[in-house]
Amino acid sequence: AQSVSQHNHHVILSEAASLELGCNYSYGGTVNLFWYVQYPGQHLQLLLKYFSGDPLVKGIKGFEAEFIKSKFSFNLRKPSVQWSDTAEYFCAVRDGGYQKVTFGIGTKLQVIP
Amino acid sequence: EAQVTQNPRYLITVTGKKLTVTCSQNMNHEYMSWYRQDPGLGLRQIYYSMNVEVTDKGDVPEGYKVSRKEKRNFPLILESPSPNQTSLYFCASSPKQGGNQPQHFGDGTRLSIL
């Protein structure tokens, strides 16, 4: 069975600080990896995804993530956060075969102006 | 406009009274899925469907039913709701094309079972 761990459940940063949110997954087969963002009161939106190729992927709003296969990790980064990045962030794994999707429990990011 | 539409957005009901949450997508997506979101537990997959008449259990299917008679619709049925099914529910869809397609999410349905 696949699983996803997000290590930081609640992160508070000042504007312009750098961000790194951890995500580790467990699954033995081919996986597709996603980061979604959920702004307060809204539905989830895709930030970025990885399924093959360059392990460093760039997404919207200046976010990027690096897939490290040997560490089963897909950490999300942003060099300089803004107040508008305050949201909850979810890492997700989708297996290539059965297409079952597993989400991490989410990380709430609060950016202080 | 491409979208996933859920109805109702909010519902308060009582234990044991059958209810259905509808989900419809206009993107001709093969894959559809239901999730529940609970504080501290993230999103957990209830059921998913790879195509018409094909459904599979996710991680938390107990107490729920689904059907996929048409490509665009994927209703979630609670035959006998209980208070532990109070939650925020999201429907999502994506093209089938392997697992590398992101999902499009609906706006959510907040259910309260008293």
C-alpha cells in the first residue's frame, strides 16, 4: 500500500523567508507525484507535478519541487514566500497502474507580513 | 468553462436519512474520485472510478456507495449517514492517460450529520 508523510504540519514564516516542505512517500512501483495548494475556503489547485524526466520541477507562483528517488522524497520549495502564500499544502502520490491516489495530511503555512 | 460541480455545497441532516451528493464534470474525463477532508487527516480517498461502470474502493469506503452510469456524473451515496461521516467532501476528475494527470477538484460539500 502506498503512503505519504508530510513532516511539517504547521509552519509559520515571515515574508521573504525561504520555504521547504517535506514529503516522503512509500510505494514500490511507478509513481506520479503532485503538490496541491488549498487557499482558505477554496478547493485544491495543482501547484506542480512530477512523472518523469528532470527531477527538478517548476510550478506556478515560483514554487518548485525536487524528486529524489533514492530518498523517496518530493520536497516543495520557494525561495521567498509572500503573505498570499498562506494556505494548506498537500503532497499526493498517484500510482501508475491502479490510479489510486494518496494524499499527505497537509501542511498549514502561515506567512506573517 | 472546465469545471467539476458538486451539489449541495452545504447540508445538515440527521442520522439514518439517506442522502446523495452529486458530482458532474464537463471535461469528458474518464477518471473521477471522491475524497473526504478531516482536520489532521488530510484528504482520504473514498471511491474512484476509471470509467463508466468501473468503480473501486479507496482508503475509506465504509458507509458510502457510488455509481458511474454516465461519464460525466459520479454521485456519492450515504445510505444511512452517521455522525462520523460529518466532513468536507471533494469530488475530482482527471483524464485517464496513465497516472500523470492532475485532478480537477470541485468546490466541496460540507456535510453535517446530527
